[in-house]
Amino acid sequence: MTELLEPNTRPAHTDPGTRVDSWLASFEDAMSRGDTAAASALFAPTSFWRDLVAFTWNLTTVENPDGVRDLLDAVLPDLAPHGFSTLEPPTETDGVIEAWIAFETATGRGKGHLRLTDEGAWTLLTSLRELKGHEEPMSERRPRGTEHGVVRGRRSWKEQREAEAAALGRTEQPYVVVIGGGQGGIALGARLRQLDVPAVVLDKHDRPGDQWRSRYKSLCLHDPVWYDHLPYLPFPQNWPVFAPKDKIADWLEMYTTVMEVPYWSRSTVTSARWDEAAEHWDVVVDRDGESLLLHPRELVFATGMSGKPNLPDLPGMDVFTGDQHHSSQHPGPEAYRGKRAVVVGSNNSAHDICGALWENDADVTMVQRSSTHVVKSDSLMDIGLGGLYSERAVASGMTTEKADLTFASLPYRIMHEFQVPLYEQMAERDADFYARLEKAGFRHDWGDDGSGLFMKYLRRGSGYYIDVGAAELVADGEVKLAHGQVSHLTEDSVVLEDGTVLPADLVVYATGYGSMNGWVADIIDQATADRVGKVWGLGSATTKDPGPWEGEQRNMWKPTQVPHLWFHGGNLHQSRHYSLYLALQLKARHAGIDTPVYGLQDVHHTA
Amino acid sequence: MTELLEPNTRPAHTDPGTRVDSWLASFEDAMSRGDTAAASALFAPTSFWRDLVAFTWNLTTVENPDGVRDLLDAVLPDLAPHGFSTLEPPTETDGVIEAWIAFETATGRGKGHLRLTDEGAWTLLTSLRELKGHEEPMSERRPRGTEHGVVRGRRSWKEQREAEAAALGRTEQPYVVVIGGGQGGIALGARLRQLDVPAVVLDKHDRPGDQWRSRYKSLCLHDPVWYDHLPYLPFPQNWPVFAPKDKIADWLEMYTTVMEVPYWSRSTVTSARWDEAAEHWDVVVDRDGESLLLHPRELVFATGMSGKPNLPDLPGMDVFTGDQHHSSQHPGPEAYRGKRAVVVGSNNSAHDICGALWENDADVTMVQRSSTHVVKSDSLMDIGLGGLYSERAVASGMTTEKADLTFASLPYRIMHEFQVPLYEQMAERDADFYARLEKAGFRHDWGDDGSGLFMKYLRRGSGYYIDVGAAELVADGEVKLAHGQVSHLTEDSVVLEDGTVLPADLVVYATGYGSMNGWVADIIDQATADRVGKVWGLGSATTKDPGPWEGEQRNMWKPTQVPHLWFHGGNLHQSRHYSLYLALQLKARHAGIDTPVYGLQDVHHTA
């Protein structure tokens, strides 16, 4: 019995629920007393607290008891966190207890996730779900749709919508302008609509979905359906695993209508500047030929996480007589049947374009400039995503929200440790494939630390190909392979630095994209772009993601060094999940709620 | 102990699960031996077996052991029913055990519902869910969306869709033609698409949803969202309780696109006739000015369960100088501000139109020709639908499929018994309202047997108003009330049979609709319309629903006396639920599965 009463010991079989309840009670109690030392002592020596807006009005990860204490010292007592409880019975695996939790603060309601070991909290996720008094009109709060009773001068839903559309940007100013109406802008627009924040989403194309329609014809999503749902309206059960680009385009178009997203097509922002006196932006918009001046308080760039196309400036580009364009401008293979195509680059777009050109009987050469991570789509689906995003996961009761929060619960600092073993499995499963690829001379890698595709995506947003077939063409020699940098172009060829001459009727520059703050330089000015700094990446000190460590993705979905300027985007998963946090931050500001930001990031890189 | 061994006794506390398992085993065993006497003896003396396609290739209800035996004698042994099991633990309330069951037949898989008493089975529902070998591509069977690998000459999803659309009706004939592209035609079109049955849905309007857009502007759905979901793609959580007509129109339009329903807008069927030699229909379609001849094997009328508008033929209609039109043609109240409006009729449309005219400052008189059932929308929602279709039901785990099957499990013969107490509750809850309505001289009723709105809907599809406010105007005298039949019109008035003169600038005939076989007379011929007979109604021998008893709704969603001719429609609930059974019947025929129909209905009325 004595042993059991020793400090730091516990009955061997205390059930996980009791232990979590006890931890939560201690945490809440310490916070309520303002005892940040006691609260932080509940965390393990190596530990991570990731907060998504609930405690910090920021996306922040703090580390270890010191970090926890620093955070709490800053946010208590005003935040008044309370009501911590479990949402379902916690589970224990290999000495780690996992719990889904709910909590409240003075202003909002949150959900979170806790991993508890004998040392204390190992990981804690806290995420804001809704603001008190600003709950979304959904489910039991859904709108009536009609006003029962008789009302003289009643305006129908359609008349109200038309009046609102006519007033927007003329007699009524949007509080938020979202530049870019792809999946990111549309998802954010839907959330802002739900939260009753006056907003407008601006897009240059003719109609929603054209961002996808205008891409090369064989393009399908590389991520599977379970990973791709938009907020509020999930794809139906018959939706294809990998949606063809025109089908996802139709979905985005109907989603914009159904969710009543205020959306201006054929609209280009020609300039934006912050009016310090008026405390709003002056945003000049060309709307289908008409110039309009908007005055939003908040400005969101949702222009594509990939940023502006990197078109190389090569000697001889002006004398080359064939077609040449960046991969983002590639019209598809139809016009190049029987022609000689040189594709510069070896990542996703390069492979997709090479495959489509080959299918249309072009003579195709891929120019590999640096090593690429290649992973087979099926293996990625089964091993990389299957536990959270698959039919199997759905059948086991996994919801999209729970999958998103589970993923979010893994701190970026240690995420690669969870990823490495998955890619080791893939390497083993597809060993034959990799051997053939190597034999063909293709240089492939698994990321600087073997952590594979998703870490590459988070760190640099490039450097990989999800193989849906084109890598086999490279392995077979059907698509020819060249190596090295391009020296220059001639009238009818691409010449590499080693002197190799690649005759060409078409050159596609699959040379990637710059940082999103390049759009800021274009639309606002270079000084503001530099002030906001590089967008995307974790500061992992790996290739194309220079340190220092940031803890979160740079500048995405959270306050930047430029007040009232925000970035939104990413893949469909990120557009869905992080649009909630960005929308809540914007809503809080619109509602006049105090939003003291903890841990505003410094700028270490300008691009 | 002796007592317990007596036949027909059971241990007092045998749990419901054991009793159901035992009943199902006995039922299956008797059927497998072809012992229809034993199988039918498992039913209570008063009992009902409702089959939706699974056993009978029909929608049929048989009654009592005799009926059960007749059915089984006809369908065994070919049907080979087997694999009966419970889907979840049965429950017992007031001596009635309820169980959800699964089963198979030689050709399909089914679900059903059983109510068991000490006397045996009281009600049994059997419904076909899918055909073996023709399972829908959903969830784990969903399409891939892209063909991985490289394929020379690959056609994209869009190219395939375009090629299919170009061929339809020209080089490729649809197996099914659906006339009418409202909610019914669209839901059926979606199911047929899923089941890979070549079909086309024809509609006269410019685009899907125009059936709603063209109605008067204040119209909202009278049924709540939980009751209104379409197949496959439920409304999102933020959908209004009562969708405004233009919003539901937008939804139908996007649904048609997203579900890839083959849909021809601006298309009118000018004639159809069965070609006995070729064994197909010759359907002449005017498609946006072009005449096309289609050759479907199966022809579905989805032209609206209400059938053709009943426009009365009154003396003086030709001399009346104001506006006059059927309620279905009413453009809305805007043009009638300050004008004198006479609305003939006192059901749903009459009330809605009177209300909207009053809101727009018209002087409105309603002419009540016969008694109307009025029920307040909130009371109907809470008491009538709440258990199955409400946020409360969703929160308690009720799914749309389960709600639909629960509703379907109540045989029409006894359904009114379940309905009467609900309307007694409503009468009590809204006693003040009814007193005021009566005081204003409005004649209201609860149906011939007090069973209220839904039975009126099933029996005659008319005779009621779901009050969303206009009945209050009548009670208050804001909308004036007149009684009796119209004698004739003068240049500027409506004259009733009792001599009352109602000055009028506008006359709206809210005089209802005929039977759907009126469309058959127009498009095919009167002989065929007579041969198929009256559509809708139960044969309840109540007002406007003459006997004899039919057991199911006449001619809806099931084989008719005219081979290859079908009817589909109803409210959104029915369009959703019964489109499955109609689609499975059509699919089975397309797949060449033998579909012997048990219990084909006789025709007792021609209109």
C-alpha cells in the first residue's frame, strides 16, 4: 500500500477515463486560480500544445512546460477557460491515453484532443468551434426559410438575395474581401456566409470551377474523396474516389450557389492599399469591365497556395519557334500529336503532362533537374490516409471532423516521426517499382528525413509525384529522361548545361510556383510583401524550407505581421478544416470581440 | 412446467430478440419447404403484409393468413426467400414487438420491418433494396473517377459525358423515357443513372427547377426539410426548414448536374404509342424546336401527381374583362395591388394566393365551395412528423431511410387509426384557432373519419390547407369569405348560385387538378387512359376516393394494366422513397430478370 501512496505513482489499473478526468480537473483548477506553474507542470517534459484560435487567437504550438506557462501567462485570466470534459470514453494504447475533450472560454466553445502518458500531457490540441452568441444557423438552429404569418410588403428569398447582390460593393461594403474563388475562397466564403460576415469572393474566371475546367483535360484530383469534402455539404456516396476536374468544377459551381456564397466572377483586383485614416482597405476591382472601389476591413489572399508560376528566364526563349508555356498554362495534349515535347521538371504536373502527351502519341522527354519523391497512389491511399480518410474509416465510425482533428492533433514538430514508418511500408510494398524507376535513371527520394509526401507538401509544397501511371512510362523508357539544368533554347530545341540537345516543338515549364506573398507584391506593393514575408512552410531547415522553426505553417489562416491581411488556401482538406479557424477569427473581429493575439510570428524570409 | 410446453404458450419473459429470431426461422423454414399453410399460420388472424417489390414485383398489401397464403402460393418456390435476420435488437412496447430485418431472395436483397404480437405477425413490411449483381456503385463500390495507368486515346470524364449526350436519342436509344422533370422525374432519373439504365428525363421548361421558379413568388415548401431530402444527396445542415421555391429550384438544378441525370430541357412529348411489333414505344419529342422520335421500352409519366389543372367551364368566362386563370398559372400578387380579387377554392393554393394578394394590398374574397381541413404548420411538424422527420428525430439516431421504412410499415388499411389520435392532439392544442375560424364562418373538417391531412393526401390529394398564416386572415375577416358554387361571371364580377355578386378585377380558379391519366389521354389516347384507369387514391370509399379498397395507391410506382406504362410522383418524400422501387422494377426488366407480377390491380374507375 505504501508504494501506491508515493507521489507520482498511481494504481496500476486506474482506468483511462478516470485519469483523463483527473488531469482535466487539475488543469482547469490551476488555470482558474491563475496558477500557471501548476498548470504547466501537468505537461510532460517533452510536450506540445497546439492551439487553433481557442486560447491564442492564433494558430500556435508551444512546447514543453515552459511554453505552456508562457502561453497561459499571456492569456489568463481574461480567457476564463472552463468546462473541460471528455466527449467519449478515452482509450489507452501502449501507455498513451487518448481523449476527445470539450471546453469553453469566455467567448467560445471548443473541442480538443489530449494524449496523456505517465509523465503528464504529451500532446494537447485545443480548437475553437464556435463563438458564444454567434452560433451558426444549423441543425436545430437552421433558418425557417419562410416567415409564417402574413406580412404586408413581404420580400421573397429571391428578392432579398437580388437586393443584397445589387447592394454589395455599392451601397453596402463587404467587411471581408477574399481574392481568389477556387476551392479555398469558396469554402471560406461559405463559412463567412454562415457566420453572417458581409463578404465577397472575387475571381477572374467566367464562373466558379473554371480554375479546374481550364486545366489539362485528363486531370483528376490526386487526393481521394474522403479527404476532399467541403464544409457543410459532403460529397454524395456515389462520388468518385478521384474526381475528374470537370466534375469537381461543376460541384464547386453548384456549391457556390447552394451555399449562397457572395461571389463575383470575371473580377480582378488591380490594386489594394490600406487607408490608415479610414482603417480600411481600398481595393480596386475590375468587375467585367466596370471599375469598383471596395472598402473591406479585412483582406484575404486565396490565390492558390502555390503562388505565382515560376517561369524561368532562359536565353533563347525569344528565338524558340515552337510552343512554350508554364505547366499552369498547358492546354492539354491534343494539339501535339506526333510532335516532340520537352517537359522541364519532374514533379506532379510534369508527370501528368508527360503522361497525357504520351497518350496522345507525342514524343516526350522529361528533363529532371533534381530528385523527386514518387509514391504510388494506391499505397498512399491505403497506408498514408486509410486510417482517417477511407471507406474503411467511414465504416468504423470515423467522421470528417474527427479525422481532421486527429490529424491536427499531431504537432508539426514530431509529425515526421509518425510519417517515416508509413513511407518505409510503402517502400517495401512497392520495392519492384522503385527498382525499375532507378534502373531507368530516375532520381527519387523520400524527403530529407524519409518522411515522405505529406511533410514535403507542408514544408515546401513541391518535390513529389503521386503516381497514377506516368512514372511507369519513365520506368519503361516510353517517356524519355534527361538530366540537368537547361542552358538555353534554340529555334527548335532545348539545350542542357551538359550540351545535350533535345529537339522540341513544345516546351512545357513544369517549374513550380513562388511564395503566395508574390501576389501581395503585385496587388499591394513589394514593401508589404516583404513585411508579411514568406508564406507556407514550417521552418524545418529541410530543402526549400529554411529555418528557424516556426511551429505552424507560415502566415496561413492566422494573423500576419501586416494587420488585416490574411492568407487562405491549400488542398481541399486544408481549405475545409482551416477555413473554420480563419472564418472565426474574422467573425470575432466583425463582432467586436477582443482578439489579443498570442505568439504572432516573426518574419525570417521574404520569399 | 407443463404449461410452458403447451402449444401456443411461451415463457412470459422470453426476450423480444429470441421471439423474433424464432418467428423468422419458422417463417423461412416453412417457405423453404413450400409449406404455405404453415407460413401463413404464423400471421395473426388480422394481419398485413406489405411488400414493396421484393416478393411480388409489385407494391402490394395482402391481409390475414389467407392473403399471405395466396401470395406465397404464387411466388414460391422460384423466389427462394432466405437469410432472414434482425438488423438490430428488437424492442417491445405494449405487447407489440418491433423488429428491423434483412433477407434475401433469388434475385435481390431486402430490408423489412416486423410487428409481432402473441397472435403472430401483425404487420410485415418487405422491401427490395438492391438486385444481386446490379448493386449500385456507392461507398465501397463507388467509381474510381480516373483510370490509373496510361491509356492511349483516353477520353476524359467530360468527353465521355459529351459523347453520351450527343448519342442519346440519336444513335443510342433510352430504355426508359420519363415525361416530366420536376422533383419526381429528377429523383427517378438519378436512380436510373445509378443503376446504369439508359434513360432520359424530358421537361418542357428552360432548366431544371423551373417547375418551382414559375410559381407565385412567396411560395415555400409546406413540408419540412427532414421530410424532403432527395436520394443520395441530403440537404446540408444549414438548409432552411421550409425551403423557398427559388432555393429548392436551384437545388434541383444542381442536383441534376451533380447526379449526372440525363435531362432534356425545353422538350415536350407530342405523342406516344406502343409499337406492338417492335415492342417499344414511339415517343415523338419536340426538343427545342427539333422533332425527335424516341423508342423506349418503358414509359414513365412523372407529370405531377396532381394531374392536369381543373379549369371550370363557367358561363360568362368569355365576357369577364379582368384577369382570370387557374391557380397553377397565377403569376403572383404584384400586378393586383388595390385590385379586387376573387379566389375560387379554399385549399392550399387558395389560401396561399389569398395571403399573398392580401400582403400586396389587394381586396381579397375567398369562395369556399366545400369544407376544408386546416392544420397549423407547427402542430403538424411537432405532432404529425416530429417522431420521424425532425431535428429531434435526427438527434435520436433516426435516419431518413429508417423513417421512410417506418412510415411504409404501417399498412394503408389501418394507417388512419394511427393518424386519428395525432389530429385529436392538434385539435386540442389549437382549439382557440379553430373556434375563431368557425366564428368567421369557415367550414373546416378533419377528414371523413377524423384522420386528418396525410390520409386526405393519400386518398384524394386535396381538401386541406397547412396554415402558415393565411387562415388567420380568414379568421380575422381580412380575407373576406363567401360560400357556395359559382353560377356565372359577368363583365366585372363573379356571381354565386345564391345570387351573391362579388365584384372582381381578378378571378383565380384554385379548383384543383384531375387524375394523372388525363396526361395519358392527351399524349397517348383516351382508350389507353381508360385502360390504365384512375391514378392516386386508396379506394377508401371516402370523399373523392371511391371504393373498392385497393390496398396501395392506385397505379403509382408499380405495374399498371397497360404494360410498359408507369406513373411516378408525389411529394418529395414519396419521390425519394418510391423512386427506388420503380427504378428497381425498371432495372430488373432492363437486365432481363424475370419479373412475374403478383396482384396486378384491376381498374375500377377511369378518372
